[in-house]
Amino acid sequence: MTKNRFQAKATGTGLGNLLTRSLQFSGSPTDLPAPVESPQSLPAELLQPNPRQPRRYFDPAALQQLAQSIGQQGVLQPLMVRPLEDGRYEIVYGERRWRAAQQAGLTTVPVLIRALSPEEVDIISAVENLQREDLNRYDEVTAKLNLVAHRCGVSVDAAVVLLKHLRSDPESAPEQVEALKQLFGELGREQWTSFVTNGLPALQLPVALIEAVQSGRLDYSKAVLISRAPQRHHADLLRRVLVEDLTHADLRIAIAQLKPELQTEPVSEQLRKNISVRRLSKLSEARRVRAFKLMEELNDLLK
């Protein structure tokens, strides 16, 4: 059984309370139903996955193990679904159980039916998935980012920009910073500032590395290390990690051995990586002034 990865707090501000209030984040006053409600039974063929749900990968071996358990005991925890106009139902959460139930040969599954908007579905699905210990880091980041977007009333892309801006200049919007502190405090495990620094880079990983992380074959921290090497080496480094089972120390050594080649990386690419508000803010006043003058000169030359 998949365990809950967060502990609800006695004060009522934990993840359990966040799940109860998740609909309100989208502007809806509706609360989630009490867990004592009796589920209904629906044909499994009438259900369909939510294409926007955070969890993108289902381990075949784990799914088969769950199917065997369901074949013996049935589906113990009901799914949540919402009705669609064509008479079918979209899964809000419980897609893994639905897949396993079909593998086990079940024709019906227990469900809780809720009339929800797509936005409400996204919020509930994100919160529910974040409770799972087996959620990989990439899907965890996308789920949290989805909650941030809804909480701040912006798109996901705009949420990324907003988070980076608030990280560098928190005084520009203290109310939004406080909202982020509350949200991540309820989710637990990391602060919003750490999420910006250590989580958002997951969105920039190459597709091959993302797929390896989602499948559970590649540790997220190793994926970040590989991504920092020149792109032409990614495939080989990934192969070595998977085949040779390289440790973090081994991987760092392998990347360090590529250092002479790193110097051949185009200067423009090095500048793109090095020029940022955060890096410039760490310079002394004199060096920062010189850096801005050099950038102005470069801009004039390019014109």
C-alpha cells in the first residue's frame, strides 16, 4: 500500500486540512465530502484518466502487484470521479487503482462522484498525489507548481516567473510571500525558497532525463548533475549511471573528467548560464558596475 508522505498537524493546518480547502483555492466555497460517505459502483469502462494529472508514470511491476492484491481483496479505497457531458467520468484521483482493477479483471470499481470544474480537479489531484511517498521528484515539482499557480491566480508558466522574482525580491509582494509560506508549510518537507532553488530546475531537465526520473530508474539529484554537463555527453552519462550503477561520487568524477571539453563550450552559452540577477547581486559594488558596463559594451557591439 502506498503510504502518506506527510503528517497532518494537530492544529488543523496540515495537509489533511489543505485537501479539505483545496477547492477554495480555485475560488469555490465547496468543501470535500466527509470520508464516511458510502461510495457508488461504476463500470470501469466508463472511466477515463485525467490528462492533466501530475503522475505520469506507473511502474508496471508495482501495478501488477497491486492488481494481484485487488484480485484477492477488491478495491479497498474508492476513486473520486467527475461526470462528463458524454456520460463518461473523468478520474480525479485513483487512476492507479483503476488500471490495476482492470488488470485484475474487475468490471466495476467503487467511486465518489463529484461535480467539479477542471481547475478543481487539478487542485485535488495535485494535493492527493503529493501525499504519496512514491511520487518522483519531477512529478512532485509539477504538482506543487500547479498548486502555486492556483493559489496565486496565475498560469503555471507565470508561476515559475513569479516564484523566481519573489525569491530574488521578496519585499516586492509580501502578501504573496506569506501565502507561499503558508502553502508550503502545509505541504511540509521543504520551504518555498528551497523549492525555487532545488525544485524548479527539474523543469529544465532534458526529456530523456525526465523520463528516467519519472520511471524511477534515475535519482533526481543524479539527473541534475548530468544536466550540468555538456548536452553531447548526456546520453553516455545516463547510460553509465543506469548500467554501471554509478554513485553520486562516481558521477561527479566522470563529469570532472569532461572538464577539458567544457572549456570548448561556446562563450555565448557560458554567458547565458552565468548572467543572472542573482549572480550579479552577489558581486561587490565595483565588480557589479564593471559587469554592467561590459554588458552595455557587448550590447552596443551586437547592434
